[in-house]
Amino acid sequence: MTICLQGGNGFDYYKVRARNAIMNRNFKLAESIYLEQNNVEEAMDMYQELHKWDEAIEVAEAKVSQESGDFFSAYRRISAHLS
């Protein structure tokens, strides 16, 4: 089985760019890259893995305000990791 990458070497793929930003400790850039792709969950997960709870909550609040959803369910998801 061969896998063919079309259009380059893969460095332009958003996950590669976000990981590169994380490795360079540029977390806001990584967040922006995830959010450009409407991948809010991955931005939240990144901050949770880094134990940056305030930033994770900020992303959750932004998501909730965009979706007009329930802030507390997103907050509980994050705060569960604090216990």
C-alpha cells in the first residue's frame, strides 16, 4: 500500500502547523490554527494537556457564546480535570 501526499510535504497541514507552534511554546498561535479550522475541541484539549486551565476555559467560553449553549457543561468538562 502506498500513500500519496498531494500538494506538498504535509507541513501545511493544520495539525502539523499547530504542533510546530506548540513545540515552539507559541500556544496562542496553535489555538488560532485550531480555531481557523473550527476545531475548538482540539484547542481546549491542548490547553488541558498543558494544565493551562484558564486558557481552556476562555476557549470554552468563546465556543459557548458562539453556539449560545450552556457554559456550565463546558466548564464542568474542564473542571473535572482539576479534581
